[in-house]
Amino acid sequence: MTKGISTHKPMTPECLRRHLFDKGRVPFWNYDPHKLTIGVEVEYFIASGNEQDFKLATQNQYLQVRDFLISQRGYQDRHLEDQPGRISKDTETGYIAIKPDFAWHILEIALPPRRNTSEIGMLLVEVFLDIDAALASVGLKRLDLSCLPRVPEDMEILELGRLKSYLHSPTNSKFDSAYRLFPALIAATHIHLNCSDENSLRWLPGLYKLDRNVKSLIVRPAEFEGKIFLNPREYFYSNALGLNYGLAAVPETIPYSIETYVDQYNKTTRLFPEDKFFPARDLSFIRPTKYGTLEFRSACSFNSVEKILKIVNIRMEHLLECFSKYDESNKGK
């Protein structure tokens, strides 16, 4: 057995149920489309230069951006040990969070939930104005890229035990540096919809099928190491995690219940052996979260607010298409 796996007990349906769906709660929207809320997370490469010729941001530059947002735009540093560089700003329905992701040259923006795309659009515009001013103060910008064209010769990875265990774990010994470092090579747009409960797992296969059908609308081709990939994100996931990786769902069997989820989990390599509860990377493209949302993760990164809102609309349409088939007798259970 590979080092890092034997220290974890097998997952059980009861344990996963408590983690994801504590107290048997129903989705916040309770199958009422008018009560859906939308959360957005978007990642960007930050660098000097342009998409054709750039130099990635350093840790020191990121920290200067953080300091600008604190002093000039009202953000706060909560000094979280497991999220270095993270800052936040409160709003009436939650907080805006900004942090580096995996590497200091990837800026992640997480927006609090809003009721409709108009509200999300206005918030995106407001936050982008703040961030772009902060980036410009140190000569940086958001690149309109979803994949770096090559593995950078020099980049700064976050100094976190969880990431170190991933990068140096024997479970990854077969990966070359490009695959091992793939989280630092891609950026994406994630959409959260507050519709996740145990019953919603039954629609994961349908949601993944719809996800595959609209790739041309949510992803864009990119060049990596001299080759063009129609879907660079899927390329990295399938090569880094392997086609037989139990919970990667790229595009192998999709779990449709707590039991099938747990069955695949217990057959899956633990990529993060330092994570005490959830050391396996699960469901790369659409996944339930412990916050009561389904997180849609397969879309590329775009600078355009209009393109981000288009992705939001696609995700909402897919969700409503799947849940329109929901058994009325199960409501509220």
C-alpha cells in the first residue's frame, strides 16, 4: 500500500453524509427556482506584460497587491494560517475573498451569493475595478488565459504542508513536473448553486452529460508545450490523475448516490495525505460541497464579465433541466 493511504480509515456513507449533508438538511432553495443563489469563483494568472509575452507575479508582488487592497479598498487580513495572503471584505450577503491559489501567480476571487446574474455582474465589475487598480500599482494585470503555454522555469508555490505532501508524495512518483504542477498551469471559472443535498447526487450523471455537451461554450483551446488542446483543463486532469482515478470523473463512472460516491472514494489514491479528513481529490468538474452548493468547475477563465455571466446562465439552465425531473414526493425530505 502506498505511503499516505494506510493512515486513513475507509470512508463510510455515514461519515460522508455528515460531512456534506449535516442534519439531513434540504437545499436552501428547496427546489424553488426563484430561491436559487449564485456564487462565483474565478481564477486569473497575474503577470507583467501581455498574453504573448509575460512575466508571472512573485510572492512579493502579490503581497503588495494585498496591501493596496487593505489600505485603499477596505479589505481585511484575517491572518489564516492555512490560507496565506487571503483577504476579505464583508457585504450584506457574505464576504468577498481574494487569495493566491496553489502558486502566488494565480489570483482567486470568490464572490458571495447573489440572487440573479444582474447582481453578480454588478459585483464582478466592482471587484475587478478594485483588483485591477491594485495590480496596476505594481505593474501587473490579469491575463486573459486559461492555460500557461509552458511550465515556467521559475514560479513560487505556496508554502503549505498540504501542497508539499502532494508535490512530494510517492503516489505521484509517476508524474513528470508538468503533470505534478498542473494546478499552477491552469485557471478556471467556478459556479456555485445552492442546491446540494443527498437527493441531488442522483442528477450528477445527467449534469456531467450536459457539461460534456457544451464544452465549446465554456472552454477554449490553448497551446501547451507546442501542442494545441481543445480542452486543456481536461487534458491536465486526465494525465495528472489518470484515466482510472476513481473520483476524477474525467469522464469515467459518475457516482449517483452516497453509496456509489463512497465506493469510488475508497478505491481512489490519496493525493493529499496530510489532509486528515478528505485526502482524495474528488469530482473534478461538478461536485457537492459541505456548504450546500453544487460547484461547477470545468469552465475556463475569462476576463470578460459577459462571458462569466454566460457560464452562470448555462449552469443554471443545466441545473433546472435536471431538477425538473425531480420526484415531487421527495420534496422536503
